[in-house]
Amino acid sequence: MIFDKVLKSRRSIRAFEKKKVPIDMIRKIIDAARLSPSAKNRQPWRFVLMKESEKKKMVAEMRLLDKSRNEGGSTIHQTADVLESAPAVIAVRAEGTSYSDTLSIGGAMYAMCLKATDLGIGSLWACDTDILKSRSQYSDLAGVIALGYPAIYPQDPGRKEITEVSNLVMKKKNAMPVVDPLPDAKLGKCKYFFVSYSHKDSDCVYSDIVEMKKHGFPLWYDKTLLVGDKWDEKALEYLNNKNCTMFLWYISPNSLSSDPVYKEFIAAKRKADRKEMTIVPILIGEKSVSEILRSLRKTKRKEKADAYAAVLGEGNERLYAARSTNPESLDHIQDIIKACKENKIIDISEVYDDYGYEIAEEGAIITKYCGTARKVKLPDNISGFPIIEIGEGAFMGNHTIEKVELPNTLKIIGAGAFRNTALKEVTIPDSVEEIRQACFRDCADLEKVVLPSGLKVLSEALFRGCGKLTEVVVPSGVTEMQEAVFMHCVSIKEIILPDVLAKVTDGGFFGCVSLKKLVIPSTVKGLESWSFDTSPDLEEIKVGNLTFGKK
């Protein structure tokens, strides 16, 4: 995952699936902490993956101490419940007691949370373990990190603006770019969908609108209406139009308490009763429909709640789609597509179930892979547009895919496109002109790659951490090798670089412990010795006409 996405997607997870976290992922998470900065490089920490018996004993101690000190007013028992249910818990032991050591340990724990998010693992940084300090066996416990696959992904709790926490003046933030709704001229000529929502949920709904537009969905929403006395009436005109065949209804505490949304719902239900419209509810947030309806009844809006319950169900919700509170997740869009197909609402033959995509001037860009196949063959085109690019992070974190066949129309593979996947083999067509940074980083099972003959640059961290990679043929036209391209490729034995190579940035072969032969042309400038100083089996380094080795 690219850094900004990691930063924005990290949440404190307090409910986990009953699924083990692979030990290689736990190792990477602890390694992130190990690499964290510390005061004077003292590294005042030790990270211990707790056994199940150790975790249960710690949790029991927390509950016992909490009960003896509090009468139900503490939240420590909630933390104890989370730790008990977590598939993995890492105890962080402090080996220093100074203030700067405490700060260093905090930074290391945050690094673990970020790396967990990067790997698709949920985390909780818990410090309620302070209650255990009186017990000698926990006297050096700085805190714990709970890990697991999230069962519930909480909403962003909100952050203060930068102007509230610093002396910087923030520039005016542009609103999210949203494609315009269907113009009035088209409303009388084609079928379309009405989007009903509370403006308090605009950020979430607008991101969905952008995504659905990529799939060619004909949408109308109230962006074109001016605020005024007849706002509701005008919206209802568009809803009652005979060509309006679907009611995309965003369910949340905000929308179900909104009077305009209620009017829209009643109009949509009348049409649905006449089989002139399909209602597709989309649930936003963590609360269930039952919880929202109960809250609505408490505000003496029983009539509304009963009307909604007749369509939504109560206790056994009949929803087409539940929108994840994770802003990066758009899986519910596929549920909406499925609803369209099943109800034959509109011809969506141009929508490809397994791919999110967008159309650029020159062709289509794959933005996300949504399928589950082990072997994937991308089509040459989507809706008549040639596939020219695989976007940033499109396959990232997919632990099912093992082999991918790319189309000959492809020109660019984006940053982190296949990062941290189960990919074992890939052949990249010669049409590809650019492969961006970290594209195959942390593909632990990748064994063989055939690069395009016209490639000019091996981008930063391209194969970093590909522990099973044994064979890479570097194209003859490569002129630049950026930082850490083969770092920690522990199985690779031989690398021969082309004669035209002019620039190699630091760390290119660091950690290639199996490397035996490295051929570097004399044209290379700025090669640093630390690029290969952890390769103890290196038998030969050839730089131009000079050969160095164990002889």
C-alpha cells in the first residue's frame, strides 16, 4: 500500500475475524518496529509474540486488578476482551526507562500499526496494560499490539484541522471532484438511477458516485438543484420520471431522520409497489438497520420507522449492499452491479465484474482487481477501449492470485500494482514502457519474471523482499537502476547488468545473501559498496574489464 493510503486507512481495530495471522506477516510487522529510529540508537525494546497461554494469563490478571480497583467505571475490561479475542498479540518490553526511550518505544509501536495496515492486517495499540505494572513479571511492559483480520472496520473518528495543531495556515481545501449528474436533456431518453442520501454523508456517497460512473451507471442526484423552498418538489419530479428505474438509497442515522429523504423514499416505494422501480438500499456505517430504527422510534418518529421497516426488514435486514466504513473499500459496488443484472434494470454488459476501471483519453486503466481466480488473463480491451495501464495498487494485497497474463496493449504498470501478492510468475509484454516503484515488492512467492525488452529504468524497490526470486533477465536497454531494486532477494544467485547501464542507486543488492555472480559494466557511476555487503557467498564481482572474487 502506498504511504498516504496506509496513513489514512489505519484504524484501531477492536473486533477480529477468527483467522490466524501468517507468521511471515508478523515477522514483517516486528521488523518495521526494529527499523524504527531511537534516541542515540539505543533500541530500548524487545518484541515478544505471546503464546495463547501467556495471553490468557495476562488478560486474567488485568481483569482481576481492574475489578479490585474499580466498580464498573473502567474501560480496561473492554481492552481485555479485545486482547483475548485477538489472533495474535505482541508484547513490547522496555529495555530503557528514560523519557527519550519511552518516546522511541512509542514510535516503534506506531510503526507496527502502520506496517500491519500495509499488509491488510488490523491492529490495536493498547496501553491499558499499565494496570499490570505492580506485578513483577510485567514491570517492563510498555504496551501490547493486538493483530488480526478486522471483523469491523470503524469509521474515521475525525482529526483536528492542521490550523488547530500547528502555526501553519491551511489553504482552502477543494471539494472532492464529482462527475456531473445526467443532464436534463438525457432524462427523457434513457433509463437512469436516482441517488437518495443525506448531505451529511456526502463524502462517502460522492466517492461511490465517482466509482459507479466509471462503470457507466446513469445517475441523477441533486447536485444541479439550488437550495430553496421547492427543492423537495423538484427532486421528486426527477424521481417520478418514467425513465427513473432504480432508487439507490443510502441508509444511515442521518438519512433516515431526514424529511427530504423520507419524501423521496415514499415516492420510490409507490413506484416499487407498481413494479416500476427497484429500491437498492446501501447501508453506511457500523450501526445495523435495527439499531437505526430503534433510535428513530425513540425520537417519536414511529411512522417513519415503520414505513422503513416494511422495506428494509428488522432483525433480518434485506439489504443489497453494506458499505464498508473503510474509505478504500468499494466492494459494495459489485453488489449493486449484481442487483442490476439480477433485476435486468439496465444493460450493463460493459461492466466487468472482476475489474474496476476508468477510461482515459488513450484507453482503459485497471484501477482494482475484484476477482478471486488463481490464474488471471486480462482482456485486451474494456468496452472497446484498449487496456493501457494497471493503476497504483490495483492487485495489492491479493493473496489468491498466482499467475497473471498481461495484454499486449499495456504501456504502464503503476506503483505497487502487484505488491504483497501471492504471485509466482509473470511475463510482462514488450509493449510496457514503464514499471513504477515497488511494483512487485514483498511478493514472497515470486520465482520468475520476464521484463519487457524496451524497459529503460528499474524503478525503486521493484523486487525488494521477493525472497524466492531466482531469475531476472535485465533488458539490454536499461540505463538506470534505482534504490533497493533487488534488496533482500535472498534466493537470487546471478545478476548481469547491461553495458548501457549508467546509474545505480544505493542498496540495489543489499541482503542478496545467495548472490554468487554480479556483472557491472564500467559505465556505471556512483556505485556504493553497501549495495552488496551482506552477500557472504559472492564469488565474483566484475566491473568492466576488472574482476574481483574469492580466488
